[in-house]
Amino acid sequence: MAVTESSSFQVRRIWTDERARSAIFQLLTIVGLAALIAIMVSNTLANLDARGLDVGFDFVGDPAFFDINQKLINYTSQSTFGRALIVGLLNTLLVSAMGIIAATIIGFSAGVLRLSNNWIVSRMVTVYVEITRNVPVLLQIIFWWTILTGLPKVRDSLSLGDVAFLNNRGIRMPAPILEEGFGYVLIAILVGFVAAILVGRWAKRRQDETGEAFPAIWTGLGLIIGLPLIVYFLTGSPVDWDIPERTRFNYRGGFNVTPELIALWFALSTYTGAFISEIVRSGILSVSKGQTEAASAIGLRSNLTMRKIILPQALRVIIPPLTSQYLNLTKNSSLAVAIGYQDLVSIGGTVLNQSGQAIEVVAIWMFVYLSLSLMTSAFMNWYNRRIALVER
Amino acid sequence: MKIAWTFLGAIVIALFSFTAHAGTLDDVKSAGVLKCGINTGLPGFAYTDDAGNWIGFDAAYCRAVAAAVLGDPDKVEYHNLTGQQRFPALASGEIDVLSRNTTWTFSRDVDLGFTFIGVSYYDGQGFIGRKSLGIKSATELDGASVCIQTGTTTELNLADFFRVNGMTYEPVPIETNEEARIAYLAERCDVYTTDASGLAATKTTFEDGDAHMVFPEIISKEPLGPLVRHGDDQWADIARWVLNALINAEELGVTQGNVSSLAGGSDNPEINRMLGSEGSLGEMLGLSKTWAVAAIKAGGNYGEIFERYLGTGTALGLERGVNALYTNGGLIYAPPMR
Amino acid sequence: MTDQSFFRSQADLLPERSPPPATTGVLGWVRGNLFSSWLNSILTLIGLYLLWIIIPPALDWAFFSADIAGDDRFACTSEGACWAWLDQRYNQFLYGFYPADQRWRVNIALLLLIPALIPLLFDKVPGAKIGRWFSLAYPFVATILLVGGFGFESVPTNKFGGFMLNITVGLAGIILSLPIGIVLALGRRSNMPVVRILSVAFIEIFRGVPLITLLFTAAILLPIFMPPNVSFDLVVRVIVVVTAFSSAYMAEVIRGGLQAIPRGQYEAAQALGLGYWRMMALIILPQALKISIPGIVNTFIGLFKDTTLVIVIGLFDILNIGKSMVSNPDWLGLSAEAYVFVALFFFVVCFSMSRYSSLLEKRLDTENR
């Protein structure tokens, strides 16, 4: 009896053994996934073969033959597809960085103001938050762009002291041309930064030991700005300004911030700012009321209470969701394509269309955004840990 | 449970189309509908009427093909494609024919693996600008801002033109024709560049059309035409000869109005061969005898289609110009049907 | 007697005084809430000024000097907004290119959504148990209504457009992503390394890339991955990538719900001898899903707003219909009106959903205490 049933018994034992079962299940998962990938790859190869297309990244070395208006590095229509994509990546990074800074400022101010006991202000902030949160960001980007194209035309440009000009083609500002001797100023900036950090550390230690506060932030700012300024004048102002001048069609010279960049930046920072303000608000509310009461009991003024007591504690609640907002903002910057700001997706689309290399371009997109998101997560996790250490 | 599976099956069948790629013609016949790729919106070429139907010069070609193949010009499924989507959509078999004012170029024909079946409209890239700019020629555009649609050959021509003439410019890249027009009207850019037909179409939508001018320079050749996938010669032949039949019909004086009566037979053997009362051209294509009758009945001959959607009687007001028949001094010329 | 003189009579107490006038009444409220400090006063004045420059002109534009009737934009003669197109175009905004004689099917599908949602959102209505079976069947019923089959005339999905396209893509995405999200969330907490790694990879990849690149993938690449003789329609492909995208977000929401279930629940279930799947299905998931509902609704709001992105692959959702209307010679240059209309639409839908989810959050908050 036992002998005849041994094989089925064995099977049942494997089935009831959790480790064996999970091993089998995982194996099946891997096999299934591998099969799926194999099918897709073979389909892809068959399709590409049928159309006589080839796969590979060789095309990035081919000349692009199209122009880009907003570029942080040198680029002409004779440059390569690869360089065009890098220009796009830099534009994505530019608008994301600008957006993250502005959204943080907007979000924290709105979050604090929403809890303000000023009825009108808190209501107005609520209205702002609800409207921007509940309308698609794409629509808001298009909205801001429409508004900006309604700015004065070139011939009616608003001039700021005849050196900077605002019109519906953007803001054109004087660009610095660095001359010999500017290297010293750069060194001074570096020295200023190092000195500011050292002063900050010293001030913190002194406060920990003696309790005396030192205006480290102001001293630091003075060092970072003042020192280079002094050197700048000592070396005889080694910067010349390229001041924009009017030509038949446009202003020429200086540097131009396009309305597309401004529209995208406005839309992304107000949209994300609304989400951040909610995070900040709930972060502040999560700090127990006793903290505020204790702070006022020891005589701290309300803005100091916010700065020194509430916010540092709230930050620990705020940081993790803040990270995902930053990531969302970076990803949403890809909507630039709707208004013609030439970010990675927009330029990638052009490259895709001119070269026909769809798989490669999409792969580049995915790779870049995934890396950006992993890097942002890593940085914010590091920052989060640093903040958490403050807890005793 | 069984009902659930039936439901599921019905939905899957409704949404996926499993087509045996024996040939595009068989696919179209078994599907009973022609999948035709057109623009997402370009006045004159592909636009919606008040009822939301897609019409226009490009759409009319789709209708003619559907009529020739399926006998019913309404059996067209329009796929609106952006500049980026059009080639992948055709290559993947999502559409059977692409009629989306697409320029016939060497690399598209050879490298991307498509077959252009002819030229339905000879175009060229030009510029439109305000008269108040005070310039008469595109060669005076040094330093201007230029609105341009991305992902098209115009983008490349523009870069070449300015480089060759040693001029600088600020490209203002825009996704669609509509947005480009909005940007141009807001004076976000000084000039807008696209195919001359598109410029004319765009200009008609301006309130102050007289304040704008199309510059005389045509900076590129843009032969626009329908295209199909490489490798299905029968389908390419059908697509090619529907276009040729429309052109020949104009030359022979066959119109939407008289095609039915001429189909019965006439004293012109060329007409008889085309309309199927003599010979067996339809069978050679794998279509019915009266394929050309149906195609012409759908929207008239080439000239009638042109006049209806683009011609001087329309808001676009385009002259035939180089798109007149060769007999009238134009370039439109179709091989004989024998 | 002495007692009486010892205790002071009521009359000896100080008379009750009214509170200082500065803290009561309208004036007191104004002082306390608007001008309690210098900073506050400045903020109040800035706020009032902003309201003054925004509200009256906006109202004037939208209502008082707006035109509401006419055949084209030339009929709009006054300074304000031109709403004349609403009358002629609202069908396109709602149904896109859906055949006019079949639009009742869209209406019914939308109406049926209400009885399908109620048993899911409010568990105290009578008959909720039976109603949930209908909720389960709803996706199939709605699909048949919209695309045809079973006696309904078939409508190809390229006729879908306008608001119904946003709703279709959004709802399909959220409904399909719920089960996938649950599987991914369980996978991420699984103790099988392969399953865990794959789940994490899926979630992070789809959360890490912008939806717009996924839509390009759907439009351009998905057909290449399919066998050469299979092609499927663009709206379905969009739904596939949207589902994958929102599954990743859904997984994170549900993971949050799973983490909030106390360890004791798992242990109790195991003590009862329930296996993994029965434990999850009967004990853990019902609780976890319940507390995840606000998060799910928020994911849906985000997804619903993101459905406007289909514009980049040439689909005519409500925003694109608005844009194309603005390019029609009859209605040229009415972009402000079109965008305001679309924005209002989204605001009404999303705002009411977000109110619902915060209401639910509050209720769950009190129930757990």
C-alpha cells in the first residue's frame, strides 16, 4: 500500500511543502516571463525584418539637420542626433530644476498660509489649491502659454532700463561676457562658499555649547556675495555685458528666456506647488499642538515657533511625499511637447521622426527618466535620513 | 461562467483584429472596411464637417479607394495621425493606406520601406508673413522668428535654407498646424513656414488676410502623395491605379455626373477600358469590372475633387497651377490605361 | 443669621459685563481674523486687492457682457466671452465622433455607472450585496454598449472622442488596474524573491517614466511587439499602457493599506488555519482595500486628469475637441472660452471626487479610533 502510493504521496508532499511550492512558483514565473520576452523579441525581429528596418544606436552619430531654439550647449543643424538629444535632456533638467525650486517655495508658503488665522488669505489659498489640483496640468500649461503670447508684441516690448526687454517672445536680458581676470572672481566665489560653510559649523557648535545664537545665514550670504564682489571690483570689473539690441525682427544678443519655458515653469510650479502645500499642511498639522503651546510658553514668537519648532518636526512627515512630487514634476515636464518647449521628449520625437528609429528613441526616453527618478529618490532618501538623525 | 466567457470572447473579437496577412486586398475585403490614415486636421486636406465627418482632398482619395475595392465609399475607417505616428502606423498594418499630405522623399521610399504610389499634389515649402514687416523676399529674413511644424521635412528644409543663405533665425517649433497659426497670429513668430498649399489654407482663416503675404520663394519640392507598405505589389497597384483613374477621368472628361451613363459604353475605347465595358482591367487588379466607375462616382474625377476641397470656389482658393493636367500646362499626368 | 451675613449675597458680586467690543460681532471677527497683526493686515489688504482686480472683470467677461447665441463668432459682438458655440458643439464635446443615432448608448452606459458605483462607494445602502454583482458585470455591459455586438451596431473606437473618451480611458484604466495593482502589491510584500523583485521592477519602471512616453510607446511601438498578423486598435493600446501605468500607482496605494493592517490580523488568520490566498481574500484584503479607497479615488482623479494627454497621439479627447473647434474658421480664436469650459468640466468632476475621498478619509479616521 505504502509502496504503491509513494509517488503520489511524494507529489503531495512537494505541493504541501511551502518552500518547494514557492520554488516551483518562482521558476514558473521566470519561465513565463522569459517566454513572454522571447515572443516579443521574436515578433519585433520578424516585424523589423519584414520592413527592412535595423536596430541600433548608430544613428546618434548622424547629422540631425534640424535646428533647436533653446539650447544650453552649442548646437547647430549640422550637429548629430546624439547632441540634439543631449540638448533636450539639458532643457528637461533646466525646467525641472527651476520648477522644483519654485514649487517648493510656493508649496511651503501656501501650506503655511492656508493654516493662517487670516480668513481671507487662507480662503484664497484654498481656492488656488483646489483649482490647480483639479484641472489637468496639460490644460494649465496651454493656458499659461496662451496668456504669455498675449504679452506685448516685439515692437511694443516693455523695456527695463533699456537693457532687458519683455515681449511675447520672452524676456531678453544682457548676457555676461567673461574677460580675463574673471577666474579670480570664480575663486572668490569658491572661497566664499567654503568660508560660509565653516562659519555655519562654528556657529552651530558655539550655539550648542554656549546657547548664543550667531547670524550664520547672513554672514554666509555676505561671504558668498560680498567676497566675489570685492574681488570683482579689485580686478577692474572683468565682465562685459552683451546688451540686446533691436534688429528688424527681434532683439539680438544677450540671452533669451522663451515664453515656452516660462509657461511650462509657471504651470508646473503652481500645479506641483498646490500638491506640496497639501503635504506641508498635513505635515504641520501632524505636529502635536502641545509643541506650539510649549513654544509659546517659553516665550517664542510665532514665526520663530514655526521655523524652529514646527517645521523641523513636520519635515520628517513632509519629505517622503515631497520626493514623489518632485518626481511627478520632472515627469510632467515632458508635457512641454504640447507648447513646443524642446525638452527630451519633444526633441526625441523629432529625432524619431527624422531617423525612423522608434525603439531606440523610446528606450532612451525610458532610460533617462528612470535614471532621473532613481537619482532623485536616492538623493531624497539620503536627505531624509539626515533629517531623521536630528531626532533624539 | 459560460456566459462570462462568451462576453469576453465577443469583446476580444470586437477590439482586436486578427488578420491573416495574405495580402492587404484580402484583409480589406474580409474586414469590409478600408483603414485610411489622414491628418489630424488640415483645412482642405482633412477636416471635419459640422456633423463630425472627416472630409477633404486626402479623405476623398480614401473614399475612392474604398469605393473601388469594396464598392462603397463610406466604408472607410479614418485614422487621424500626427506626423510622428503616420509611418509606424502604416508599417505596423494599423492602416492600409496613408493619405496624409506626405512628401515623397528618397529615404522614406527606400529606407523606411514604403511605396509611394504617385503624386496627388505638387507642393513646395514657402513662407507667410505680415506685409507690415516691409520685406518682399524670404532672403531678407535674417534674424527672424519662424514658426514651424515639428517632425516634418519642412523643418529640415528650413534649416538648409537659412544655412545656405548665411542667415540666422529662431525656430519656434509647434506640434500642429492649428497651434502654429495661433502662434503666428499672436506674433510669437514673424513668419510661418509650411507647404504652400497649407499657407494658402491657413491664410484663408485669417480675419485680415490682406495684411499677410506669401513670399515668392518656394524653398523645396514637396510632391505629396498616398503611400502603402513595401512588398505588397498588388495592393500598391490598386492604390496607384485608383489615383491614375481619377486623373485619367479628368483628362477624358468622365465626371461624377456622367460616369454612370458612360459606364454602359461609349465611342471612346479608352473610356470603355477604364470603366470596364471593354477589356478586363478590373480583373487584372483583382477587383470588379466597375472598380473605376465606383471610384469616380465616390467623389468625381481628380479635377472635381480638387475644386471641391481646394479650388478657387472654396475658402482656400487655390489655383490649379502646377497641379493642372499636363494638357493645360501642369504636371498632373497619368499613364494610359490599356 | 450669622451664616447669612457671612455669605455674600448675589448682589454683592460684580455685575456681569459684556465682553470687550473688539472681540465680538462683525468688527471683532474682522479684527481677530483679518487685522490681528501688522503682517496680517498687509496680507489682508493684498488679498482684497487681488480679489478686486480678478473677480469683477472675470465675472463680467464670463457672464455680464458675454454672448450666448449665434451661428459663428461674428455673432458675438460684445466685449465678453462668446459662448455661442456651446449650443452647436456640445455634442462633439461630449461624444466626439460617435454616430449621432447611437449616442443613447453612451448615455445609458454613463447612467448605469451610477447604480454600479453606489454599492461600492456606500456600503449602507439596501441591497448592496446584490448590487455588487452588477458592479462586477458593469465593465462588460459598458464595453458592449460602447463598441457594439449582441445586436448593437458596431462602433469602431476611432469614433470615440470628447468627454466620453476621457471617461472610457480613465474608467477602463482604473477598473483593470485594480486587480493588477492588488497582485503587484501582494507581490511586493511576498517572501519569494523572484516575485518580489519582478513586482518592484514593474512598479518602479512604470512609476518612473512619464505617461506621455508610454502613450508614444502605445502608438508607435506596441504594434511592433505584436505578432505580424495581429493588429489592435489605438484606443485599446492606450488603455493597455494606461492600465499598466496606473497599476503601478495602485499597487503602492494598496501596499499602504496592507501595511496598515495590524500583524495580529495575519496571525489570527493563520491560527484559524487559513492558507495564504484564503487569508488574503477573506481577512486581509477586505480591510486593506477599505482603507485604501481614498487613495484609489485619488489615483483615479490623477489618471482622469492624465487622460488629456492622449492628445499627443492624435486622439480627440475633450481638450483636443476644444482645440480643434478653436481652429474652425467659424469659431476661430475662442481658445479662452474653450479652455475655460474644459477646465470647468474637469474641475467639477475631480473636485467632487476629491471631496468624496476626503469625506471618506475623515470617516475612516473616526471609525478606527
